Amino acid sequence: PKQFLPLVGEHSMLQATWLRVAAVASRDPIIVANEAHRFVAAEQLHNLGVQPQAILLEPIGRNTAPAIALAALEAMADGSDPLLLILPSDHVIADQAAFHGAVNAATQAAQDGKLVTFGIVPTGPETGYGYILASGADTVRPVERFVEKPDLATAQGYVDSGDYFWNSGMFLIRASRYLTELERFRPQMAAACRRAFAGAVRDADFTRLDVEAFQAIQGDSIDYAVMEKADCIYTIPADFGWSDLGTWGSIRSLMTLNEDGNA
């Protein structure tokens, strides 16, 4: 998987994700990974001198909504209730100072109970991303709606309006607030996540979730399960050189080209 490859720079994308967030993190990371990737994930973090708070191992994939719930349960296991900065580990962010600024700007809103997304200022009519509608001029803006990946003409209209942003899939949310919203909209999923976490077995660096309980989870994304339903969603328009490297063209755009235009 691309998370473990050094596609841009000397570090893998997983390593680069931690390195860019380490300066603003108050704790070691919580990693949610597939059982099959446990050793490579642990080794890559160990090579950075990082001991994760936990590496939660999913026996099968169930998408992002359950994964984030399990991270929230782990974050609260010591009795605290921290903010979770939720980051896919296969993104590129070119301007780390701007990224840190966006995180800092989102912090107060998340502390106040808002579910904050990072909306990327579009650089063109991209049809491969979902969009967030959030009009106004405030630093933190209420989200009016999420929209699916558009056709080219629709995407151009979004860009021209100035009120639509790419949905980056990155969030800042208080752990308990996320669980409350998940229990409100997807109570069966939330209950199954709690059972899977309660039945987990700690094994050295790894936390193996209860297989039977986890398999009972009906997988879904955080967008569908929570963000498109909740009424306290806000976004911070951000421009920090973001890409999810979803195509070979996006990888090429970040590489040095030779005299023939090849990378």
C-alpha cells in the first residue's frame, strides 16, 4: 500500500504523516491498521524513534467511521478526553507551517464541541474529490452540505463560486464528541466498536480487536455515518499544498522532471 512507500521524499507516507504532525501533537500517535500490515507499520515508526500510544489492528477493513471510533476509545482509555487530529497516512502536504496554522485555528472550535473538517482551497475543477460547501468569510465556517464527486462542468461551477472546497478527509474532533455523534446516528456500529475494543487483546506493541465483534460492524465512512448528518460541522478553508496522490499524474506533479519531461 502507498502508505508504506517513499513516493515523495526519503520517508514513507506514514512516516511523513507523523513527522509533519509531531510538532503540534500532545501525545504519541494512535495507529489504526490492518492486521496484515502490523510489522511494517511498527517498524517504520520505530525507525523514527516513535513508540505509538497504540497500534489497533483491524482483522478486516470496515472503513473510516469504525476506525475513528476505535481510536477515540483508545484515546479515552486513561480517563482523559483529548482532541483527535484524524489524518489518513497517504497524503502529501507541502507547506507544513500553513498546515500547523490550520490545526491551531481549528483547535478552539473543536474544544467548543464542533466537528471540524479541513477543506482544501481548490486549484482547479477536480472531478476526483468530493466537495464541501461553506460560504462566508470566517476562518472557521459552518458546513452547509457535502457533495459527491462532480462532473467537470459542475466542478468548474464549484471552483468559480469560491464557496466550495475539496473534502480532504482530515478532521479535528474531541474524542467523546465523535462517539456521541456516532451513537446518535449509527448506534449499532458504535455498540459493536465498543464490544470490539472491550474484547481486545494487548500483545506487545499491538492491540488486537475482538474479531467476532469487529466482523459484526457494518462498515461505513465517517462522511456518510456522521459528517453528512450532524448539525455542528465546520470547516477551515486551507491552502497548504495538499494532495492524496490518487493518480500517477498527481505523483508526477510533485517530482522533478528531466529534460524530456519525464520523472
